[in-house]
Amino acid sequence: MAEASGSGFSIDPMGQFNIVSLFGGDVDTFTFTNSTLWMALVVLAASSLFIFGSQGRALVPTRLQSVTELAYEFIHNLVKDTAGTDGLKYFPYIFTLFIFIVFSNVLGLIPYSFTVTSHFAVTVVLALMVFITVTVIGFLKHGLGFINFFIPHDAPGWLKPILFVIELISYFVRPVSHSVRLGANMLAGHAVLKVFAGFVYPMSVGGILPLAAMVGIYGLEVLVALVQAFIFTILTCIYLNDALHMH
């Protein structure tokens, strides 16, 4: 929100990302914060959608049932096409991950809400869960042979140790890129929205231009919210496929 200051005004686009206690006091390990509240609302909204959407199970589905079935089939086909039939046993986890991110991103677009996926503390945990899970699956399925995943078999013998180190570093960088991509997109998009919103009122009549730009950016952010959830999910499927089939 823009604040008047003499002849000018100031905008704090990063203030919306502050984590604060809802009952006063300092933020501690077990403090109920705005982030905690919105994560609970995300779980409640997602659970309500699928509970009420699957109650009737009508042959001719209602709109709500159609949405739930479409989401289910979309992720089911994504897992099957990307990780193969072997990956379908992990479908519940991947589906839950996708729904949580989608609802977190979309609910974060509500004015005066809080976007939990804009914080790297959340996205890093999600990415580390994927990283640890697929690594454990790789070793459980292939044993120590999973190490061969980091060794290009067509490379010359003298080059394999160098490539092994490079591939190993690349593998451990996965959770970094996986988490930063989602968090940075949510952070940057909401910050830009806040900046344009701050220009609407101070510019009076001329505020129609930043207002129009804000509407356009808001529409783009809705698309980004959905696309980023899809990207996070499909990368999870690709990493799972690597662990299952070592392609």
C-alpha cells in the first residue's frame, strides 16, 4: 500500500511477505502465524473440494465433480506418461503435492492474503522431500547400482571420474533449483502487483494506466500460479522416473 510522504509516496512491496504472530508477541517455533493460518486454509479448501466433489459420484457429473475428476485424471496421466506405470504407486504423494501448491498459489492471489509458497522455508522443504524420496527409491530399487546413474557409460574411461563428479554435483543442486524456481516466481509476481497497486491511488486520474497494468499482471499471475505448480510436479515425475528407470 502506498503511503503519502510530503510530495511523494513510498511503496513497500516486500511487507506482504512478513511472517507475524496472529496473537501478538515474537514469532517462535510454535507461534501461530499468518503463514500457519493460510497453510491450514489451503488444506481445508483442498480437502473440502475433493470431499464435496466426490460425494455424489453421479454418472453425469456436477461442475464440482468435474473439477475434481479433471484434476485427478490430469495428474494421473502426467505420472503415467512421465514415470511409467511403475510410478503410479507414488501417485497419491505427487497428487497431494500438486494440489497443495496449486491452492497455495491461487489463494495467495486473494487481496490481503498470504502466499505460503513465496517463502523458501516452504518450497525448500517440499523440494527436499522430493529429493530424499526419489533418492531412497533409487537405492531401494537398484541398490548400490544406482550410483551408475551418475556415470555416463558411453564416455571414455579417463573422463568418467570427472563426469561422475559433475553429475553428482548436478544431482545435489536439484532441490535448490526445484525450490528457488517456485519461490522466486511467487515472490517476484506478488511484489510487482504490490508496486502497481501502490501507483493507482496517488496518480489520481492517471491511475487508470497502472490499474490496467495491474489487471493484466494479475491475470498473468493466475497463469503463473498454475504453471509453476505444474512445473514443480512434472519435475518431480522426471526425478522419479530417473530413480525408477535410471534413464
